[in-house]
Amino acid sequence: MSLEEYKGVFIFAQQVDNKISSIALELLGKARDLANDLDTKTVTAVLIGSGVASLTDELAEYGADRVIVVDDPELKEYRTEPYAHALASVINEYKPEIMLVGATAIGRDLGPRVSARVHTGLTADCTQLEIGDFPLVAVPGKEDEQKHKQLLMTRPAFGGNTIATIACPDYRPQMATVRPGVMQKIAPNKGAKAEIVNYNPGFTPDNKYVEILEVVKEVSNVANIQDAKILVSGGRGVGSPENFKLLEDLAEVLHGTVSCSRAVVDSGWKPKDLQVGQTGKTVRPHVYFAIGISGAIQHVAGMEESDIIIAINKDENAPIFDVADYGIVGDLNKILPELTKKLSAEMAAKEA
Ligand SMILES: Cc1cc2nc3c(=O)[nH]c(=O)nc-3n(C[C@H](O)[C@H](O)[C@H](O)COP(=O)(O)OP(=O)(O)OC[C@H]3O[C@@H](n4cnc5c(N)ncnc54)[C@H](O)[C@@H]3O)c2cc1C
């Protein structure tokens, strides 16, 4: 493998039902940053589907300089085999230096399969990506072996107890998956246009192709906590599912949404869709209330990028206070009704 042949930052532009998934736009934002630090500044989105040509402008507005479109009736719904063939073929043909994929249900299926096909490594669930030297610090006496402009992929390791930075210096592309909500979209540049490249490697259905007989859509009554501007999040300290009423009242006054820690989900008090953290969702609201949440590293990993963090905990030494902008030490059962009452009066005065 000649590493020099591999150039540019590519992202897999996931679409479902011919709608670009938010993760694709988030990856474009990060790809733009990475490309600026590399010699080849081009950001390429790989758009795979059937009848998807109209989606290219949106990708351009969010930072794609070029869109490689693989459009084929075989790609109407996501299926592992034809999608893996499409993406692996694009990589073999266009040789990206970096390939980013969303750690969605689709991306988690697709990414590792493609990396195996093109014979490279993949780092899953990255929380940080940057361009730098590898090893991070040159080994004394072996300074000339240190490689520059490598993709440094950082992710929690060993059950979230440490953070590992991983590189892939000897193979290309350097592949990473990133969970939704971790990276930020750039402000769209309305009217921006990208170079469009149509590419079709040919699809020959074989016995590995899954046949989709019916698609049944899940109807979810649960709010998407990743879209919320204000999250009122409860932990085991809330004490019972019924006591979440205190949090719901506060959320209602602030037009916010209730979310929770994993302890709450494990206790069966709230559905998994509301869980914040390493094995839940990564959120970035304007205001995050952490109520009766201790602040375990796995929880903090999912909310530390919130603009303002307000913690309520009866234990003044709870680690959540290390990441909080404002902290209230005390019993949530006493504080919440008071807080809700005060805020309700203030909101009413403001709206009057
Ligand atoms: C691999 C792995 C992945 C994980 N992923 C996640 C994840 O995605 N999300 C997640 O949240 N956790 C995750 N965890 C679990 C995590 O380690 C913690 O166990 C969990 O976050 C604890 O939840 P908690 O803070 O609600 O409960 P606790 O740690 O029990 O904390 C309860 C807090 O409530 C306070 N409290 C109690 N009563 C009151 C009261 N009346 N008023 C005020 N405060 C009160 C206590 O002082 C305490 O600080 C993961 C763990 C592992 C090993």
C-alpha cells in the first residue's frame, strides 16, 4: 500500500428515506477542521442510495467540496452487502486519507465491514479527532520514526475508566466512527455547490443479499433528547419513578425535556432512549440540570459539552460538581419544588 496515494477527508453521508441524517452534517463539520490541517484540503461526502441526487446541495451547504454519488436501485434501503460493496469500491477507487462514518445502527454495521474489505483499521465511537504526531511524544533516539499529520482518534477505553488515543500509521484510509451529537455542524453556507461525481461499481445480487420483505417503522413517543435546548436530567437520587414528577414540573416550566442516568434506566424507571452517557446519548443542550446524579465518568462523557451545567446533589463531594457551572448542595425533594415555583413566577412575569 502506497500511503501517499491516499488523499483528502471523506465522510459517509448517511441518508434514510432520502433524508440526510444529522450525523452526516456533524461529520462534515469535523472533516472541514481535519482537512484544514492536512495538505489536501478537500472534504468529500460519499452519498449512497437510490434517487438521492437532490441531496447533494445540502451536503455542499454543510461543507462538502465534492460529493461522490453511488445511486442504484439496489441501494434503496440500507442492506449490508450492497452498501459495503459501494463504500469499499469508492475507497478503492478514490483513495481517501481519512474516512469517517457515523456510529449509528447503520454505520456500526457498515464501518467495520468496509474497513476489513479495504484492509485497514477502524477506531469506533471516537469522542475527539485531530491531526497530529504519532507517537504523541517521539521516542528518544527514534525521532525520525515519529510520523506527522496522522489522524489521532481518541475514545474512552476499559469501560470508560481511561481515555485512549489511537492512530493507524501504516494503513489507509484511517477510519473512525463517531456517535451522533459528539461533533458540531458548521453554519450552513446557503447556495454553496459541490463538485458532483457519479460512480457506480455495478451490483450483482448474490446469496449474501438480504431480501427486505416489509419495513415496519417504530412509532416513538419519546422526545429526542439530542434536540433539546434544556435538559432536566435525573439520577438514582430521584428515588423512584413517581418522584420524576418533580423533574417533569421543572421541565414544563422551562420548556425543557427530561432525561436520565443509566442507573435510572437499569432500574426500569425510564426508557433507554432518555439515557445520557457513554452507552446512552451524547447531548449538548444550552442548559443541563443534573439532579441526583453522582457524575460518574461514563455519564459525564455524554453531557460535559453542555453550555451550562447545573447540579443538584445532597453530597457536596459528588464528582458532578467538578463539571458543573452552578451547584446546589441539598435535598432535591426540597430544592426542586421551590426552584420550579420561583422560575414559574419569573416566566409568567416575563410572558406577561
Ligand atoms: C461500560 C459502562 C458504561 C456506562 N454508561 C453509562 C451511561 O451511558 N450513562 C450513565 O449515566 N452511566 C453509565 N454507566 C454507569 C455509571 O458508572 C454510574 O453507575 C451511573 O451513572 C450512576 O448513576 P447515578 O448518578 O444516577 O447514580 P448514583 O451514582 O447512585 O448517584 C446518585 C446520586 O444522587 C445523590 N442523591 C441521593 N439522594 C439525593 C437527594 N435526595 N437529593 C439530592 N441528591 C441526592 C447522591 O448523593 C448521589 O450522588 C456506565 C458504566 C459502565 C461500566
